Amino acid sequence: MSIRLTYTDIDTGVFPVDYSHGRQQWLDAVARLSQRQRPYPCAGHGPDNEALFTDTAWIGNDEAENVMVLLAGTHGVEGLTGSAIQSDLLQLLACGKFVIPTNSALLLVHALTPWGYAWLRRCDADGVDLNRNAVDFSRPLPDNPDYDRLRWAMFETDSNQRRQAFADYEREYGRVALEKAISGGQYLDPAGPFYGGRAPAHGRLVCEDIIRHHSLSQRRLALIDLHTGLGSYGYGEIICDHAPDSDGAMVAKQWYGDATTLPLAGTSSSVPKLGLLDYAWHAIMDKNSCYITLEFGTYSTDCLFETLLRDHQLWAQTDNTAERMAHAKLMRRHFCPNDSAWQEMVLFRARQVIAQGLRGVSS
């Protein structure tokens, strides 16, 4: 097996200015490599009244027994970076600097939450966080009583009072409890952050359809879900939400090494969460497959909460388009810094992890 990290030049020009530019760049690059594309229209429209789509492309052998699935834009605004990483990979494939083994294929999924990508929000038009949406809606939904206790602070407009409330909570219950209260997921408050919804969201339905269409439950899978906004600046953390003693965790360690972190083992910058998209994929994977999140850090977790909570405060109000648009710039800065050094680190690390995953699933 010869799948190597390429050291060719890094072009940060692949980072798009917005959803429409990112989509067109991606479609142009895919057209040179594959005719097997499937667009999934999404309800709603972007700020310029543009139509919204999740796009997928299959590259490689139709009958491949091994498949790498690369997800971008699970959280809308994070699609800026996911789009850049996929476009960089497509350029490497087009010039022969990256080669897919004959027994494997690549499935790209671009903009799983296109509404959030276009509007520079993490959630969809209904306020749903796709990465808290993979729960069984026919059963009672999970509780997060700590969210209820802290909700008043999340919508407190005085940031000093909010920070004091969080500090008091952390002092009493610990940092992990604070982060789980805010970001662990909740199913009662559509206006609030990390809301998992009341029904399967667009991105989840897309995933379920491509699993059926490509018979992915019958193939060996390497899933990489591209995210930004949590962790050390510019570093891509390999987060594995399989149970620590599971086959999936063992496979992740084999493919990605000791850099792999596990929230359930307390070794990750991410705390355990409800309704992760991972769980929908875990259910169809065999014991030789695994799902990881490749999470690129930007600014501090406290900064993440402040930026995100302000976003939800503004969208819970009406007649404030100018304020929303102004804050969207801060959302973009947090989730996709306009810093060429950060962008270079992201593209280099993504190439490294993609090569590891493809090498592992093809072995």
C-alpha cells in the first residue's frame, strides 16, 4: 500500500468567500474527476436568495469494498473550512499527487447544513444542530436539566453577569459539567444553542439516503467529519466518539495512532455529547470501520460560547438584520480565521489525516 502525505505547495486560495463560491469551486473541481454526483436540494435560501444544496460525489471504483467518506459542513459555518479541505484534495487528485487505491473509493459530501453555511450559522433554518440530531424521535428525548438551570444566563445580554454565572457553575460542578450543560445537547429550546430538534434534519436525511444509495452498510468505511472552532489554534484533533472499549475505537487507534482522543475516556478537548451524527453511522458500520471528527481549533472555548450565544440571542429577536449580519463576521472569524498561517496548518493536517484514513481503510 502506497498512500503518502504529499508535500506539494499549499494554496490557501481554496478557502471560499461564501457558500455560493465554495459550492461552485467544488462543483468545478469535481466535474474534472467524476460524473457520479448527486445534489440534494435544501429548503430555504441564502442571503442573496440563492438556492441551497448538499452535494455529493463518488470518486473511484463503483464496486470498491472500502470507502472513505469525507463530510463537510455538518455545522453550517464550518463548511467554509470543510469546503477548502475538499477542494484541496480534489486538486491533488486531479494532478496525480494523491491516488485512490483500486480497491477503494472516495465519497465527498459537501455542505451537510447548507442553510447555516450560507448564513454563517452552525445550525439550520429551524435552529437545529445536526450534530445533536441523531436520536430516536419515536422515543422520549434525552433530558439536559443542567441546560435548563443555565438557560437564563445563556440569554443574559450583560456578558459580565453571564460570565459570572458560568464561573459560579464551574466552581460548584466543575468545567466538564459546565461544558456539557451548554454544549451537550438539548431538545426543548429551538432558540437556544445545541438544539437537537424534534425530527430528523436535512443533513441526517441526506446521510441516510447516501447510505442506502451506495450500500455503505456493506462496505468497510473510514468516516472523517470536518469541524472547526474547538481546541488549540490550527491543530486538527482526531476525536473518536466510539466507546473506548469498542472495535471502532481500536480501529481508530490503529489507523490514526496515539493522537486519537476519546471524549468518553476524558482524553479529548470535546466533552461527551447527545445525538452526535457519529451515532447514525456507527449503527451501520462493521467492526473494521471507524468514524472520527477532525476538529480544527481556533480560539478558546469561552470565546466559542460567547460568540455562539450572541448569535442565538440575535436570531431569537426580530427586526435586527444589520446586527445579525455584523455578528456573522464574528462567527466567520471564530470558525474560519482569515489567517493564512491557520489555513496552511489546516490544509497540511487535513492531508495528513486523510492519507492516514485512506491507508487504513484500504489495508
